[in-house]
Amino acid sequence: MLITFRVANFLSFNEEEEFSMLAGKQRKPVRPAVPLATGVEALKLAVVYGANASGKSNLVRSIDFAKKMIVDGVKYTSTLTLNDHFRLKQGSENEFTKFEFEFTLKSKIYAYGFQVYLDRGEILEEWLFEIKKTTQKPIFERIVRESTTTYMKSKPSLKGEEETRFTIYAQDVQANELLLNVLGEKLWDHGSFFSIFRNIHQWFKNRLFVIYPDSQSDIHNFFESSPTELENMVFTGAMLKNLGTGISQIKIQEEDYQGKDTIIEEMINRHKQAIKEGLGRFMAFNLIIDNKRYLFARNGNGKIITYRILTKHDATEEANDVFFDYQDESDGTKRLLDFIPFLKFLSVSGVTVVIDEIDRSLHPELLHKIIEFYLESSRETNSQLIVTTHESSLLDLSLLRRDEIWFVEKNKHGESHLYSLEEFQPRFDKEIRKAYLQGRYGAIPFISDVQQLNWETANAEG
């Protein structure tokens, strides 16, 4: 579980800002948080509000970018971030950017972070601690000197071959590499000290997910990953039906394109090697022809075949049931298909899912039901859902706890700041939505008087 995330000098965050999933002292609504080894508790839900361009999406992008650096390595991501420092402060391009996560893994709490110069993709410092009730135990602290050599300020107490191996890796790691990435990508023997790096690396890769408003659905691989052939497909159809979309069933239908569609044949030939080497059976290249979305797959014999996602709608008594192509569905239904695999994961496993603009294309009542479904279905898991939204109808203290509501606001210098509703300690019977819209908690847009825009003068001159 994610406990805290800290960021500095990245996008609209200048000085260090902290987002926390630690539970506050209040206990209403009655929904217990998850107890941790250090005696504190972690929340399972957080909803982040703010005006347009306040920094909500930048919080999501910060988490996602730090994850990608850890999972993929600095040298594979740094070329895309030359200007992602806080640009409204002179000289910030020469200052380091900081990311730090505190999270739980196998009943232990770890703090991992690093400082990086974005303009050249070089690490300044990197650290990993185990957090105990009263102390922090350093696993390693790495400092990169100006000569780009690594100095280990602290390192684990090892003996023999393990000590020698760690020393070699620490000496060989480059200035544009993270030690966690280097060690985490290797397969270590079970019980080896080094398996901790693999486990932490896998937490970032397989337990922390980010969904953007334009993220494309991976629903096909969700179907493929079912414990049984149809389980996830049936789950998806049931969810869509219960949420009032008019859909009663989902299926994947094989298409015979050979000799009929040269565009599909050209696409398959172009990506044949990628399809064969794909980790999943289905490979989506977002190929849309005649308003139909195609998936490419390989069967047991290695032959490439083509599929379409179809949705079944219950027709009137006088007509047969009708199947529509995925592309025929509304933006809201497609958005739901982005969420449904993660709603299933959240209900059965301990993952942390971050969704930017969860309310896009969704009716407020539908969004309310999604939050309720998550809270009810994930009672037995240590999962977490973190969302950004403008939808003020969720600001209901019968649905959300005070400590689950966060705000992002920019000051006059363009710096984003994070703070929780818990800091205001409103009464449980207070109309939070009304108070928010009145500006009591900040994080709403400041709009000038329209009369000051001189529209009439501009139109007259035109």
C-alpha cells in the first residue's frame, strides 16, 4: 500500500509537497483503515479536488513518472523530461528533482527515493530505508559525486559473497542508473538478501497503476487473464449491465480478414514480430477501420488471427438481440471499460490504482456507484483507489471520510500545494459540497467579472 508520496521541482511543484494516505483521527463514516506495523493506519481511498490547471494531473504525472524511472530506468525516460522541472523559478533547471515513496510490502514499511538532475538524467542521491516504530533502518544510501562515481553513505551489513556482490554492483552502477532498477531487474534466489530489491521493483511494476483520461482499454488482456476462460468477460458484462449502460454481454469474435482487407494484412505484416513476441496473447494496435476496432492475436500454432470486441444489447421482444462494435459505444461506456479490470483487481488483490479525471464522460450518479462498489468489494483486500475529479457530488461525509478528501491549489507564483480536508476538521453534519463551492477550502477557480473582459468593445471593433 502507498503511504506517502513526496515530490519537489517537478512540473507545478516547486518546494517539496507531500501527499499522504495515512489515516487521521476521525472515524466517520464507519470504515476502518488498514493497520500498519508501525502502529499507524493507511487509507484505502483518496479523492483529490482542485481547479483546472491547479496541479491535480501533475500529481498523477509525478507518481507515474517516478514509477517509470524505477521500473524502466533513468536513461530510458530522462530524454523526455528536459523541461519538466518547475519552470517558473529562475535557475530551477540546475536544481535536483526529488521523488520519494513510503509504502508497505509484506507487512514491512519502506521509504525509497532519489534526487535526479532532469536536464541530464543523472542521479544525485538515492536511498532505501525500512521504517520501524521508532527508528529508520537504512538499507542503503547512495551519493553520486561530481566525478560520477558512487559513494555509499550507508550499506547493508552483509558477509562473504553477498557483501562482495553488493560492493561490485554499487561500484558499477552508473550516474544515469538507479541501483534499485539495476538490482530489481535481476532474478535472485528465494531467501537471498538481494530478493528485497526484486520485490520492491515488482511492487512498483505490478502493484502501482496509473490511468489517464486518454488511456486505452486493455480489456482484451483482462479477458485473457481470467482464472477460467469466461470469468472476467462475464464480470465485465455484469458490471456494465448493473451500471445501466444497456449492455448485457461482452464477447470477442474472430474475424476472417484474409483476402478481404489489405489494410489489416499490411498492419499484421508490419507488426508481425511484435505480435509474436508479445507478452499477452492479444496485441492491440488501435487499428480502427470502418468504425471497428481490431485486436491481433496468435494461436497455439503461432498463426496470427484477428478479433473484434463486441457488446450485446438486449433488444425488444419483436427483435433479436443485437451486437455492436466496441467503437459504437459512448465515450462513457468506453471509459468504464478502462476502469473495470482495475475494479476487479482492487476487489481481489492489494494494488494501488491512481485514476486521473475519473469523472470524465461519466454521470455523477454512476461515479458515486463506482466508488460505492469499490468500497464494498474491497473490504477484504489492502487495495487503494486514488482519483482526481471535479465532481463535487462526492463531497459527502456520509460517503467519504475527511482524511480521504484532498485539495490542490496554485498560489500567485504558480506553485501547487497539497492539503487535506482533515486540516479544517469540519463537523460531520456540515454540507461539505456547498462549503467547497463557496470557496471555504480553496482549490476552486478564480474567475474575473465577465464585464472586465470587454467583449462588447471587442465585438464593436470587429
